[in-house]
Amino acid sequence: MSENEKVEVHLRKSDLVNTWWRSTFLQASWNYERMQNVGWAFSLIPGIRRLYKSKEDRAAAMKRHLEFFNTHPYVASPILGVELAMEEQRANGAPINDEAMNGVKVGMMGPLAGVGDPIFWGTMRPVLGAFAAGMAQGGSVMGPIIFFVVWNLIRMLFLWYTQQLGYKEGTNITQDLGGGAMQKITTGASILGMFIMGVLVPRWTTMNFPVVMSKVKVQDGAAADIPALAKSINGGDVSASQIAKVVTQIQDEQSLTAYKVTTLQDTLDDLLPGLAPLLLMFIVLWLLRKRVSAITIIFGLFIVGILAYAFGIMA
Amino acid sequence: MISAFFVVLFAFLAGMDGILDQFQFHQPLVAATLIGLANGHLTEGIILGGTLQMLALGWMNIGAAVAPDAALASTVSAYLVTGPAQVSVDTGMAIAIPLAVAGQVLTIGVRTITVALAHIVDKQAEKGNLRSIEAIHWTALALQGLRIAIPVIVVMAVGAGPVNTALNAIPDVITKGLAVAGGFIVVVGYAMVINMMATAELWPFFFLGFALSAVSELNLIAMGMIGLVLALIYLQLSPRFNGGSGNGGGSNGSNGDPIDAILDNY
């Protein structure tokens, strides 16, 4: 076969779509040795099939793509795009060796994971999840539907467009991503995430300390005259004016009982609403930073809950 | 029988997505809703899903670390709440925690088994055998699905009677105590998210959110708007993102307009 008969091979759109769909299953073979390596190679198979026809070439391609790989599962897409572009050039004779391909892969996976984790796991899922869970707790089917549809729409578009970006930009993408845009998005998302976490900590944490701090007899005339009303009702001689008088007293915010009971919870609320959840959050955060596992903390808190209930400190 | 089939199917989906983390079939909100639907108790499933979702907000797999497993927790718990056993949502939430640990242990097991599968993949790769590589990849995925489907089938086989007997045998102080703990255990999830994101730069936004949360008229959508506006303002004003350009007067004028527009709409 002469030189000019050699045809260039190119990836087709269908190959790119195929890789996009396969990248959904990136983590299926996640293993403790090389983590996402099999899923990575699996995602590139459509391109490998198109570009290399001989068993030897395909075996060599698979071998170089079965090295260690691990990143956030969504941001693997731009890296897949870059590597597809590199494979295409290589198949057409460009001098790209295994080391270069592996270098690009490893060089991109760390920084991109640092972007994907806070954006998707740290901000988008908690914020969208919290919003939808709030609806769901009221029994609304729109909660789970919104969560599922919005999440998957964003995810699928993200996987496709970043893969296309990687494929078109090739190795230039490393400079693009190194620029301010990516850092801006991460910072912006993190601000939203931290702000919402600040809202959720006191709002959705239930801690009630019913321990009685003080029990004071209400001054004469400061309590609504409910006992007299009850007596009249039972005696059958209740009058309209008597009811109106009690209602007026209640509207004037007079006490409903003869004693004013202040619980520990009332005191805490007077001090700062949500103080107890905030303190608990910082204790847990401190434990997490001390490398105590989340599950240990959860079990510890369960024991705290049981003890606190048993001794009547919490309800 | 049909409902049993769908329960197992949804459990299988949850198990697969527990490792993939793509469609979110493993998230309580989705998994519990689907299982509730299969059992004909949709509303209970949704409510349980919402409750468990709050708990699992911060459960995420980062790097090689494995989070508590939302898939097993939400499927088995949802089956007990919406299935024949008719357990209360509170109890469902309490038993979800040990299930999340059990699921975590199971996925660690499967992730270890897949090391062996990865070695088979290496052998097939040497032969250029792309089809078997694909087949092994799907097998690994099916194992992750079975990791959830099999425990669910076991619970179904045991039946409502023994499950209820076992749950009723738990003393009152434990179940009530667990319900109390369930109220504040969500903090762990929030702390996990905060632990990942917190920097000195971001803490003020947390405390701003905390202070504003006492204003109960501001619902989550309003809070989301405020958070977004704060982020936009911060990015526009922070010298880190417009270093060099530094023409204070001019940029301030143009900054005002979009923020005003957002505030007017709000």
C-alpha cells in the first residue's frame, strides 16, 4: 500500500454520543486498585473501535487506558473529550506517546475533582435536595420529580457540553480551565452553598430541651380567667360577656395558665435562635477534622439522643 | 406480585446508582418515592424520602472515601414503611442509620471484588477483546445492583410479622430516643458539606445565612435568591477576580445595574 492511499480516520458524532452515554457508567467497575480505570477504558471503546482496526492496536490502546484514574464522575467528561482528540491525532500519525496521554489524564483529574466535588456534591445536591425534600415532607410528589428532572437535565447537558469542549479544544483546555472562569464558578457556587448551609443548620435541626428552668406564679389579674369560664360552662350558666371577657384577655396576651414556665429551650431561644444546632454543628465539624468517621459520629449522636431522652433533658 | 417485582427492580436501580452517582436513583427522595409507588403508598414514600433526604444531604463519595450508603437505607426503610409491615416514618428513619452502615460495608466488599474483575479486564485487553471488557464492566455494575436487591428480597421473604415483632421488641426509651436523635443527626450531613467547602473566605456567608434563617418569612427560594445575589456581588467586587482592571468608579457604576435589576424583580 502506497503512502497516498492511506486514509485519515476520524471520529464520528455517533462515537462521541456513544462515549457520552458510556461515561454515565464510569464508576460501575470502581475498584480499590485503580478505581475508575475500567470505566474509563469502557467509555473510550467506541473511539478505539473507530480508530484502530487491528487487534494489536486495540490491545495497546486498552492497555494505556487501563491505568489508574479517579476524579469526580461528571468532570471526567472534559478529560474524555481531550483524550479522544489525542487518540484521533495519534491514529493519524501524530507523535503522541503513552506518557503524554497519561500525563494529560492525571494532570487534569486532580484539579477538576477539586471543582466537581464542591459544585455538584457540596452545593447543587444539598441545595436542590433541601428544596425538594422540603416539598416532599409536605407529601408533594413535585418534590422528588423536580429533584430528579432538574438534576438529570443539568447533569446530562454538563456531560455532553464539557466532553465536546474537551474534544474541540484538545490539550488547550488545560489553559482554559486554569484561567479565572473555573475558579469563579467554584467560588460562586461555594458562597451559595455555605449560605444555604447556614440557613439549614438552625432551620431543619430539631433540638428541644424541655427542662424547666423556672416556674413562677403569674401575678393576680395577669392570667386569663379560664378556670372561672370552665366552671361556668360545666355549671351550665355561661354568659356571652364572660366568654368575650376571656377572649379579650387572651388577645391582650395574658397568660393562659396560673404559672409561667420557662424551659431551657425558651432561654436558649431568647439568647439566639438556633444556638444549640450551631454549637452541635461545630462539635461535629471539629470531630470530622479530627478524622473521626461520619458513621461513628452518627452512632455517637444516637446514643446521646437516647440518654438525653431517658434523663428527660431532650424531647 | 407485580409490586414485589417493582420493589426489587427499584432496589436494583438504587444499588447501581449507589456506585454510579448519576441518575440519583439511590437518593432517598427518589428511591423511597419509587418504592412507595410500587407498594401503592406513594405519599408515605414521598414523606419518608423527604425526611431521609435531609439526613443524607452531605453523604458523598469523595476520592476513595465511601460515604454512608443511602441506597440500602432508603430502599429497605421505604419497603418497611410503605410495604405490608406499615412501620411509622419515625421508626423508618431510625432504622435507616444501621442500614446505611450495612450498605457501606457491602459496597466496600463489592469494590474489593471488582479488583479481581479489573485483573480479568487486563487479560482481555491484552488479547484486544473489547467485547468481554464491556461484559465484565456490566457484570460489576450488576453486582452493585444485587448488593441492594438481595437484602431487600431477604426482608420481603422474612415478612411483615417477624419484622414488626422485632421492631416492637425494642424498648420505648430506645425508639423515642432515636426519634429525638433523628431530629439533630441531620447536622452531621451539614457538617460534612461545610467541612469540604469551608475556607476563611466563605465563613461569613455561613453566618449570614444562620442569622437570616430566624426570619421565617424568607422561604428557601428567597434564601436561594439571596445566596445567588451575594455570590454575584462578591465575584464582581472581589479584587481576586478583577485584579489589574482596577478602575473603581467606572466598574462600580456598571455593577449597580444588574444588581438593581435583580432586586427590582425580587
